[in-house]
Amino acid sequence: AKAQGKNCYALFDPDFHTRVVHRMQLEHELRQAIVHEQFTLYYQPVVNLSTGDITGFEALVRWKHPELGLVPPCDFIPIAEETGLIIGLSRWILRTACEQLQVWRQQFPTLSHLRMNVNLSVEQLNHQGFLSEVEQVLHQTGLDGQHLTLEITETMLISNTEAIIELINQLQSLNIRVAIDDFGTGYSSLSYLHRLPINSLKVDKSFTQQMHQDQINRDIVVTILTLTERLGLQAVAEGIETADQLALLKAMGCKQGQGYYFARPLPAHEIPPLLARGTIS
Ligand code: C2E
Ligand code: CA
Ligand code: CA
Ligand code: CA
């Protein structure tokens, strides 16, 4: 299971018995949440670092829990994955994100280039019907595949590499782009990176945020950016929180990014005012 992120609420009591009970309750509530449509997507703008223009969004799921309030994904995605609930939830996420992008593209015709990034989980990649579901969503929402980027992590590629390469090839034939998320934090995929039919690497926020602390982290970012360019891929820096981080990334040649410095993940209704301006700076 994934380590809990810093922004995770402590839903679990450290006592083991209590934890097991909470977990079972959480699983039960998660099933209810799907039935009662308690999920919502937040959208974080991805921007062109030199102009501040919004190039697209990353869709990030939240659970509007009746008592706990807004529950972050790290508190329920792992349970959804273990119980198989992730398949139905992910189907809803993909469809909702694509529908939302279509609404904004129609509302702002001059911004028709906007793209949507959607995170995948490994269970989806291994799910038989995945590709046809993606095709169906594109068909039903009328969204061209070129506006969709699917994010996978390095760890998803460790096993079943050949099958996943084949799947990515099929996604590419629908014009869908594929990004490697959290790049640099998983097992090194350098040996087969050049064989992966991907479009971009996302520089993990831990590197972005530690750049100012030491030279090593700056070297890592430079290395990722150099590698990206050599492989003909795009780089997107995550977790940009300060003007200093932004300045350094720009100086290093990074062209795209996202982070609290520009905008936090926002509920859908807060996005149109940003799109009306088109740029964040
Ligand atoms: P991720 O894909 O790496 O998403 C980026 C996370 O960084 C998001 O956390 C986002 O809110 C946060 N973030 C963005 N900018 C900044 C910043 O400037 N500073 C800091 N400290 N954090 C920033 P979030 O929304 O809590 O999501 C956590 C993880 O949960 C995601 O990491 C992703 O692995 C997973 N996740 C989120 N939504 C989905 C989804 O729809 N499907 C799946 N399968 N996983 C999801
Ligand atoms: Ca992501
Ligand atoms: Ca990430
Ligand atoms: Ca992640």
C-alpha cells in the first residue's frame, strides 16, 4: 500500500483493533458513497510557465463525506483499489472529467486546445474492458483523444511491462497522450523509458520543493529535464509553490507546471473565472 501523504487526515486510530473496525466501516461507507454519488472532482490548472496561460487541468478526486467533510484521495483510493471499487469509481472519474472539459471548451471557444489529465490506477490497466470504456467515453462526450492525457506511475510498469506497452500503444492510436507521474520516485525505469510510447514526464513535487535545499535535488531536476528533451518528451513540474521555485524551473528550461503558486485544485465552479482571464500569474 502507498504511504500516507502529508495532507492525509488521520482517519485511523493508531490502535490496531480500532483501525480494523474503522477500515471496515470506511469500506462500507465507500460502497455507499458510490451509490449516493458522494464523489466530486477538483481541477488543478496546468500552466505554461513562461506565459502563465492555462494549458489544461489535472482532475483530482475527493469524497464529500457526510460527517468527515472532504476526504483526500490518499485516504480512500488504496481501499477502493483493494476492494475493486476503484473500477466503478474510475469509470465515473474519467467520464466526469471528459464531460467537464467539453463544457469548458464549448464555453470558451478560443481555448479549444485545453486538455484534461486523468490519473489511472493499476487495477484499471489490468481491467479487460478498460480500452473500450475509454473509447466509449470519448465517443459519448464527443471529446477527441488528443485532449486527454492519462497519467500512470512508474510502479505500474514494473510488472506486466509488455502488456502495458501494448495498451499504451492502443491509447496512442486514439490520440490519447500518456504521462509518467511522480517521475523519479519509483523504481528506475530508465532502462526501458525509451521503449515506452509516452508523451511526458511529471517531475515529482518532492524534487520541485527540495531544489532550494541542496544541489543534489537541482541536479536531479536538470537530469530529468535533459532526459525528457533527449527522448523528445515534454516535462511538467508538479508542486510549484513559490516564485523562487518557478524562476529556477524556468531557468532550467522547464516549460509546463502546476502547483499552489498558480492555483490549488479547485471545484469546477471556480474554474470559469480563471478561464475567462485565460492566464494565471
Ligand atoms: P498526484 O497524481 O501526484 O497528484 C498531485 C497531488 O499533489 C494532488 O494531491 C494535489 O492536490 C497535490 N498538489 C498540487 N499542487 C501542489 C503543491 O503546490 N504543493 C503540494 N504540497 N501539493 C500539491 P491529492 O489531490 O490529494 O491527490 C493525491 C494522490 O491521489 C494523487 O497524486 C494521485 O496519486 C491520487 N489521485 C487523486 N485523484 C485520483 C483519481 O482520480 N484517480 C486515481 N487513481 N488516483 C487519484
Ligand atoms: Ca497525477
Ligand atoms: Ca504526481
Ligand atoms: Ca502520486
